Amino acid sequence: MSVATGICAHPIQIHADTDQLARACLRRWITLSREAIAHRGAFHVALSGGSTPKRLYQLLAQPEWQAELDWSRSHLYFGDERAVPPEHPDSNFRMVREALLDHISLPAKNINRMHADPTQIEQNATAYAAGLRAQLPLNPAGMPIFDLILLGMGPDGHTCSLFPDTPILQEMSTPVGTVHVARLNSWRLSLTYPVLNCAQQLLFLVAGSDKAAMLQQICRPTQESDPVPVQNIQPQGQVEWLLDQAAAAGLDV
């Protein structure tokens, strides 16, 4: 099913709960990884933080799926990261490590953590961008092309750490930018619009009733509503939305 406006004009699946949503994403991960490895020899995926993808990572770690996954040719990156140590409770890396990395045989060189230190955040962004450009295929503009980027969406319409009314929304020259989120008093690193736009596949995982109003706004915008960050993505590849029923409550699909 789909709706016909902007970023929402792409396939939408609605699942009963977050577990069913995560299982649907697991099936897409397996299919996309097989396709990427068959055609390009590797699977490059940027991970999302948050509670919804955490369930996906826990499923990926289960022994029953290991025969379906070629971890030796899978390369994991991050869509964004908070400027905290890797063992901090707010670290996306810590969440992914505990849910997935500690339980699978993934070569250490295939794990590309975002180092985010508030005292050298610009250098961190430059280094991560250079690493992406060295390891991934590039488009004619020099932007890295991911096989898959997992994305969430906040109640304010942000994705990755592309928050409303922040300068990173205007960053078009590098795949990785820095952003200070004043209301959270937090520095972050984030992938930028140009690298989201050129991904082979964007997969949105959105769950919870607190997202319903924003999903309705971006899928059925009015002349009075200002665009939010997720609406400014201009995808050149495929986009899919995986929602739970609570998040989809305001959609007529």
C-alpha cells in the first residue's frame, strides 16, 4: 500500500506491533544483503539507533538466521551518533554492540563505529566521511552509496540527527556533518541529505503512537504545514516504510 505525497509516495507496510515490524525488516535485510553481495561483492548498511531497530538487531543475532547471512561480506556503519563514550547508555554503538555485535561472527574491520568526541567533533566528522569515501562506491558527485540505510523518525520529523532548524540541514558537500541539538544539550554526528539521497535503499522503521500525528502531517501535508527534515530527502533509490499500527493510526492506507 502507498500514499501519494512526497517522501510518503513509496510502499508502506503496516504491522501489528514492533516485533512483527522487526521481522519484516529482517526479511528485507536478508534479501537486500544477498542481492548486494551477488552483484557487488559486499553489503554496506548504515544502522539506526533507537528502540525499534534494536529488536531487529536482536533478531539478526539469533542463531536460526546465521545460515541466511554472510557476515564476512557485510559492513556495518552508523547513521548518527551522540558525542558520548562508546560505553555510555546513550551511545548508539553500545546499543548495537549489546543487541547484535556481541553475538555474531563479524570481522572487526567490518564494524565502522562513529567516533564522536565533543572536543573534536569536526575532526570526527571529517574522518568518518573520509572512511566512507574510501570503502563505499561513489556517485559522480563523490558521495558514498550505501546498499541500505535504516532510518527512524522522531515526533518532530527528524531522521538520523537531522533536526529541525539546525545548520546541518543545509550541508550538501560532505556525507557526514556535525549538529548541536540545543534542546537536548547534545553534540552529534550524522549522515547528511546527499548520502541519504543516493542510497540504493532507504528503509524507515517507525513505531509508536507519538509518531502518528507527524506521519499524517508528512503524508497529507497542508499549505499551512512547514516541511520537516524527513520531507527534504530526495531519494534516487528505493524507499520503503515499515510501520506499526500505532504509528499508522492517522493514515488512510
